[in-house]
Amino acid sequence: MIPSMPVVRDAILVERQVLAGAYLRLAFAHPEVAGGARAGQFVMIKSSLSPEPLLPRPFSVLETDPARDLFAIFLKVVGPGSRALAALRKGDTAACLGPLGRPFTEPPPEAEAVLVAGGYGIAPFLLLSRVLKARRGRVRVFYGGRTAGDLQLREPFAELEVPLVPVSEDGSIGQRGRVTEPLHDYLATATRPVRLYACGPDAMLHAVARVAESHDVPAEVSLDPWMGCGVGTCLGCVVRIQKAGEPSPHHRCACTEGPVFDAREVVWAGEATSRARRETVPVRA
């Protein structure tokens, strides 16, 4: 399936759901995003009522409702861009470009999709879970955050009957610690093929990549660098990627060639080459 071409629209806010803490769910009218977005893709969106910030901000597509021409985002108020969006009321508009980026690839029928989220990195996994469950695929979620308040989207996965393992750093919900700890334990006892998908902070993504390597399972990660345009013009979101056949890393735009990448091809912070390259070229003594 070829991803839909992005379209810019003044998208009307149709639904505004205030969640606990600094979180909201916002649903906008945008037929092209609603009908064409795939799990892992994103939109560039900016409140039409506020001059600040100057540039739009990227948000993963949380859900789509093609029958109503709606798509939703999961919002945490952390800066001026998200604050301006949170201030919108029903009927207000936001300038929205989408759908954008490379989506996740679906696992083969025999594999279980194991989704690993950190905080609001849970956003792309609700849509992915809906798609896979509709096709009778096996899905499991590991959902981590600093506190229970960071795990705002547990209920939609329960409604889908998707097993979800909550993890909090302070122990206020689920297992105490990092989300990669129960992930490692699960993979150590998995009895069927697994494909990992991860979205969250860079440190968590790197840790997931290491877990995937230790268990020899494929993994895709959704990177989240700063983005200014979403179409590869500003070059603000370049990340270091190195495929197996490339002698050196290349800077690639996460907005157009990602944000989803094979974890083996990412050159993580502190590393000189990718795992894909290291596995191809023998280490010299």
C-alpha cells in the first residue's frame, strides 16, 4: 500500500477530551489524514489562533475515523506549540499538513507484534493495534513512564483486548523500573516469533534496540528529533543512519525517510557505526 500524499488544510477541532494532568486528546477534521494515515505517520500542526510558535509541531496520528473525516492526536502540554493547541476549543482551526512520514511495517502473520512505548510515545500504537487486531494479529504492549499519570491511554487497549504491561519508574503503577526490564523477561520466554516496535525517548529506543539485539529479534523504532517543516526542506530533523552496505553513516531526514527506521540501521549516540554495518564487516583484530 502506497502512503497517501500529504495535504495542508485548516482543520476544524471537532472533539476535545481533557485527560488527567497535562494530557489531552484532540480530534480534527481532515479527510486526507483520516482516510490515508497509517500507523507511525504524523502530521505537522499549528494553532490558527496563535502567532507563536512560528513553526508547526509534529504529532503522531493516534486514531482515524474515515467515515467522519476525523483523525486524533495525543497531546501533552510541554511548550508553546502544544500549549496553543491545548487552548483550542471546538470549532477552532489548526493549520495541518499530513499524513507525513514512513509508517511502521506490519509483522508477518506468524509473528507477535510487541509494542514498546515511553510516555506519549504510546500515540502511534493505538492505530497500529486496531489495524492488527482487525486482521486477527497478535499484539502486546509494554507501556512505561515516570509515574502512573504518564500512562494515560491504558483503557483503549483494554477495550481492544490487547495485553498491556504498565511500568513506572516510581512504582505508582505496575512494575517499578524501566520498561525494557519486563520486555527483556518476556522475550526470554517467548515461544513464537516476535517483531518489536518502539516509540519514546531516544535513550529508551536505544535500550530497546539493545534488547532486540540480545534476543535476535527485528525491531523498528520511531525517532523523534526536532522538526520544522515535515517535508525535508529545513534539514532540522536529520538522524544518522547506516545500512549494511554503506561504508559510513548518512544523515537522513526523519520526516521523509522516517520517522520509522530499522533499529539495526540507526547509529545511536556514542556509537560510530550501525549494528547492520558491524554485522556485515568483520571486526579486525
